[in-house]
Amino acid sequence: MYGKGQVIELEISAFAFGGKGIAKVATENGDLVFFVENTFPGQIVEARIEKKRKKYVECKLVQILKRSPQELELPYQEISGAPYVFVPIEIQQEYKQTSTLDLFRKIANVKKVEEIFDEYITSPLTFNYRNKMEYSFSSIEHDLVLNEEKDNAFALGFKRRGTWWKVESLNKESGLFDEELENKLVQIRTYLEKTGLAAWHPPKKTGFFRHIVVRKSFHQDQLLINLVTSSENIEKFDATAFSLYLQELLGSRLAGLQHTVNDNVADRAKIENGTNTLLFGDWKVVEKLSDLFFEISMESFFQTNPKSAELLYNKALDYVFEGNALDNKVVMDLFCGTGTIGQILAKRANTAEIIGVDIVVEAIEDAKKNAARNSVEGIQFFAADVGKFLSEYPQYKGKIGTIVLDPPRAGIAPKTLRKVIDLGADRIVYISCNPSTQARDTETLQSMGYILEKLSLVDQFPHTSHIESITKFVKDPNFIPVEV
């Protein structure tokens, strides 16, 4: 009855974790469940079948045919990266909380999850909260008015949902990034189109203009801009004139302008894929987080919503301090990256001994520089593998009281998690940008003698399906490990 690739019309009636809308269709064998990502209850949508199982079907959203009665009219252009921008923020939060707690109940087997649930922390900024955005050029445009594809165009904006070759031009702000920049993107697009140089053609891998990447410092209220092009007909591009145009258009808000020439056929804007030239201003901006200052370049990893990240870190550190005053033991900031959490902790508890550990050598070097810049004392950084840490630094054996975990989105590999447990910390504070992998790891931690004591949620990305979670685990003094 239903096959892969088939496009069908569905009415969304419920919501599952990860932004998946649920639709049910009656069949002779009972209701068949359809999961459609980036949809919301009350919408009528067109969806393409991606996978068919015995009891359910997974779909990709093609387009929304009718809005949910709960959605609002707002002065933003809808983009694929903000599927819930028209849903009132209170309703978004309600669905995120309910679906995430249900995840812990089902995957981590936390039956009474409401009893350990602590707090839902909202983003201080509901709109215009991002500090980085990447816009793509394409000579294949999806016309939003005619709802059709146009070739030989000059589009600048975001990829059409479910496609890699065509772009929907951003004609007004999306509500996620800097209001002034996005409302002036039309003028930038017009200026560049008049140069006569072509936008990138993704299937043919030809054309000149490829991306515009923008970084924002909320502290300085300034923007770093990187124009990414190919070298095709580059002699016809007047980079100096473009620099002067942006300086006039953005005034003192333009902190720096870079030009990256990238002939790599992969559709990525990363600077290391090409040569990079500073046309104006500085290479970096400075951001402030919990009274600490961080220099951020175009390629630096930094929290996308810094105002919300500050609340996330402070909540995690509340869990570090609760009821133990650190017990004169070491705090390990594991997967520490550039050392943000450890530095905030060191400022808050200047008598504690803190160590930051990450296997990425470059991240540790940046962490040391950031700590020196902020005059943070009482913290040391080590480039080390967690499994070998105690053998390489035996002075910390038996002295680690608290571990703060902030792993990447994929979570912690099972073997690595066992190594973390073997460090023997009294408590573990686990920050996750993917509660589904954290729920999986929670089951392991509970089976290895750690009690899930508290859980908080942090909404760092309004209008998306993403939610971050913070858990506090304490070692069960009565746990007896099973001998294998």
C-alpha cells in the first residue's frame, strides 16, 4: 500500500522526541503510525516515505499544506533550521519537556522521572539568539512565491528542506540570527549579483560565489564575515570594493571581513579547505561568558547561544557544589574542549583543584591560552585519553571527587564510559546536547552503581527540536559490583 519514495498527505496528531510529528492512518490491520520530522500537531503536510517498518513508517517533510491552529503569524521567513518558529514558545517548551522526560522513562528505565526532574531553563533570548550563521549561494533557486525551481538564478540563503542543490533566498530575517544583518542580506545579494559573477551550481561544481559565514559577538555587538568563493574568474572580482561596500553598509558593527578561496568540490565553507585573506578589520571578536572573556575566530568552537550557555554552565556547577563543598577533592572537567566550564568553576570556587582533560591537543592549547587571558588560577589542562589518564598521572588516583562530562552529540562510547566509571568519582555531572544518548548512558551508569539524583533541561535552541539536559549522578555507597 505504501512504498519508499511515495509522497502522501498526512494530518499530524501528536509529537515525539526529536521533533517528530506523529500521524496515524487506519488500515485493515489496525492503525499504521507515520513519523514525520520537523512537524507539529494540527498541521496537514506532504511527506515522503523514507523507511517502512511493520508497525511504523519514517518520513521526510516535503511541505506544510496547512498550519496548525496553534501557530502564530510572525514577521519572519520560515527556514528549515527553525521548523517551529510560528509555534508559541510556551507550547514548544511543554512538548520538549514531556517528550524528553518520556525518553528517560523508556530508554533509561527511570520510572519516576518526575520525582528527580529539577528545572526547565528557558533561553534568555527567544529570537535572534544565535552567534553564528552560514548562508549558501546557488544558481538553482526554489522560488517561495511560485513554489517551483528556477535555474540560472542567483540565490543566497538556506538550502531548501530535503535538498542539497537549491537554495531559498532569505528576503527577511529568520528570527534566529542578527536582525540587521539578515534584513540587509538582500542588499548584499543584489550587490554581488551585479558583479556578473555566477553563484555556485552544486550539481556542476562551477560558479564563483559559494557561502557567506557570519560570527557575532553579543558582548561587542559586532560581526565577523567570511565570503567563500571559488577561484573561477576571480580576477573579475573586486574584493576591495566589496570590503568598502560592507563597511558602509554595516558601519562600526563590522569587526572584520575575510575572503576564503575554496575550490574543494565538497559543499563546505571551512577555511582549511582553501586560502584565507583578511580584507578588513580583525580576525576575531571577543565574547563574554560568566565574567570571562573568550577570543573567537571564524573557525573556533563556541556555544551557539552564549546567553543560554551561561545558564547551562551555572546549573551544572550548582550540581557540582550541592551538599559537598567539593570535599577537598579534585574536580575533573572531562571532554573540556577549550576549557569554558573549568574556568567558570575555578572563578566560582577558587580553593578547588580543577583539571581539564581532552584528547584533542589543539583544544587543550586553546584552553591554556583562555585561562591565561582570564587570569584563572587553580586549573590545569591535560591532553590525555581518559582510559590512560590515571596511569599517566597516578597522583590523581583516588582523589577525583567530581567529574563534569560534556561529550559530543554522539554521547560517550561504551568503552570510554566504563573508563570514566573506573576513575571512581563520588559524583558525575553530565551535560548533554543529545538526551537520547544521555538516556542510554544513564542506564549504564545506574547498572554500575550510580544513582540518578537530578535532571534539568536547558532550551538553548528555541524553534528547533533540540534540547540540552544536565544530570547529576552520585555513587551508591551500598553498591556491590557483580564479578565477571
